[in-house]
Amino acid sequence: MSKGTLFDKVWDLHTVGTLPSGQTQLFIGLHLVHEVTSPQAFAMVRERELTVMYPERTVATVDHIVPTESQARPFADPLAEAMMQALDQNCQEHGIRFYNIGSGSQGIVHVIAPEQGLTQPGMTIACGDSHTSTHGAFGAIAFGIGTSQVRDVLASQTLALGKLKVRRVEVNGDLLPGVYAKDVVLHIIRKLGVKGGVGYAYEFAGSAIEAMSMEERMTLCNMAIEGGARCGYVNPDQITYDYLHGRDFAPQGAAWDEAVTWWNTLRSDPNAEYDDVVVFDAADIAPTVTWGITPGQGIAITELLPLPDSLPDEEQVLAQDAFAYMDFTPGQSLKGTAIDVCFIGSCTNGRISDLREAAKVVQGRTVAEGIKAFVVPGSERVKQQAEAEGLDQVFTAAGFEWREAGCSMCLAMNPDKLQGRQISASSSNRNFKGRQGSASGRTLLMSPAMVAAAALAGQVTDVRDYLSPA
């Protein structure tokens, strides 16, 4: 088993005890809740006549079901309105901090916690959402959990978990122009497989990772779960501290200096032992697009779709299924594939730096005729900042729709949905069948800049052709 890694240190610091099952009872430092997975959990707490043990350690927002066009209440969808009311009531009843629409701080749960400094190195973090792994970018250990586990955290502030193995995933060298964190993580998942990380925590490391901004690291860790890992993290460093300094919930004054001193001790030791190590060369990574029905079915934009016979035996049946569903042909190029909808947003790529990169591509250009293209900021704060920088005007002048904060078409638990067999160029994290709201809709995952380029071309294209000014 691993030894001396950040994962081991944080796990040991939060261990309450060992259960008869052999699992660890782990204390959870920060619990994030939203409107979809929490109502049943709160109801279970109430049925057992329990209370929320540490309400100050739970923070709530709404994101999954909120419309991104008109957010007037009551919502047109009665179920969505009921979820909103339930979360509001539960937070009031238990004294939980709640960032509702219009608070100025509402947004996707994995966007608002980092931007407010709630997410910090050395924490254990849980949320009833699989992409909680995002918070590992700060040197935290963050888990997505199920509804019954949300109940457990509310009632006891602990979780019963089996300790994971640790795989060090190194990416060394410099990324080429037009290659972003999204391309890096899609490349890693492609190479290691969507089940390759089962039983592991991924420690992302190497010179390419160390050079990334915090928002790029969040993109990377966000999709660790798509590679089968339970969590992903990056060791904290000066980039981490510069991002956190001065944020709402970050330590202040002398407490800040003490925190940084402690955070530095959490980094994996130089002689740390890992259960596995894999190494990638950044120069081998190109703009990447998924072609199938899992995030692992991706190729470089310059490549041709694989021939099923060239794939490992265990991947061939899934590949045949993907080709049939997507209506693609083995050996074809994805370049030139007509697109219907272009979506920029999600907890993976809805932050201010994502919007800036997409705007660089869009500036002075126009969305192709017949393309529905829209941008959904990850939070109210991101929206405010983008508008202060004039990014909204860049997008709308080009023909994009500029929306309110929310999860939007990433999972389509709201009015933003694909129709029929539409193909979406999406900056989100999953391309499963039906993921974006239509049982027959098709999703191609790519970076926000690549989505922007697809919107301009009306088809899948290489963003590197658009990186010079119009």
C-alpha cells in the first residue's frame, strides 16, 4: 500500500476509527449539498429523529435543476420547484448556509466552493455528486457519495469508507498551443481506461501539472471519476496559495501564515511510495474529442476513428455499440462532422478562465448558420466577472446565447436538452447515451475552445486553426 503520500496523510488525520467491517470511519471536514440528492437524505435524518450534527460544516446551493434562461419562481417544472422549496426549508430548519438564486454566490456546487475559499488543502470533502473529485485540485481528498451517505454525513459528519490505493499520474513537459487541461484528462482516460482507476486515488503530478492554473487543475481532478478513480488530487503549492489568498473563507492574517506552513507538510514526501506510477509526455497530447459513448472513447483531432479489430478484446463490443449509436464509421475522421448544438459550461469547464479561452477563439467571428450555441457561467460570480470583462458581449456579438448560472445541458435535469438525434459539441464531462436530455442525442466532449471553434465552423474542427486573431 502507498505510504507518505498526501492521500495517506489526509486520510490518517481524519480517521476516527476502524469499523468491524475493516472500513475506516472518516471525519468529513466540508459537506456540500444541492437540491437533487439532499431531500431524501434530510427526510431520513428527520425520520430517525436526528439532527444535523455540525451544520456549520455543510454548505448548500442549487445547480442541477435550475433553468438558465428565466429563473423566475415558481419554476415551470413542479418537481424542480419542489426540490428548491425542500432545500430552502431544510437549510432553514437546520441552520445551514444556503446560496440561493440571486444571492450573488449561487452556482454549480464544484465552482462556488473553490471560488469562495471553502475548499482548502488537507480537507476531506463530500458531496452527493460524482464530480466532487474536483476539489482535490487543492490538495484535498474529495468524494462523491450517494444519498444514504449524505444522510450519514448530515447525522454524524463521518463516512464509512475503504482506503484506496494511490496511483501517481505524471504528465511531464510543455503542452502545445491549443491543448488544454480538458485534452490532458481525456488523453489520460483514453490511455488508462474508464475502469482503470477503480480502487485508486489519482495523484496528478509532473511538470505539466505543476504549470497549470488552479482552474485547469480543477478540470483535471473533476474528470478523475470518469477514469474510474474515486478521487483525484494535486499537491498544494504556491499556485494553490495564490488562488486562495484573500477569498471569503480563507484564513486571514497570522492564521494564513500558519495555514500555509501546515499545508506544506501535507505534500507527498519525496520518497513516498505509490501503488502504481504512470507517466505521460505532454508533447504527445493533441486537442482531443470523444467519438463514442464513454469519456474513454476519444481521439486526437488529427486521428481517424479506430478500427474495432485494433482495439483490445474487452473494448470491441462497446466500440461496436458506440459506432451504431453515434452513426459513425470505423476509420473515418471526426473533422467535418456536422454539429447542431454547442454548449460551453459545466462543473468541468464553466469557470472564468474557460470562458476567456473560448472568447479568444470567438472574438470577431460569427457562429455558423443554424447552430444553437450558448454559454452558461458556472456561478453567479463567474457571470459577474465575465460581464465586467465584456466576455458576454464577445459571445453575444458572435451569435452565442448568454445564460444564467447552472449545470444546464451537462446532464439536462432542466430545460436545456438535446432534441432527437442532435449532435452536441460539449465542454461537459459525460457523453453517455441520453446524458444531454434526448434518448438518442449524441455528445462529443472537448475543451471550451474546441467547442467555440465548432460553433464557428458548424462542424468539428481543429481549434488551432482559430487561435490567430480574426
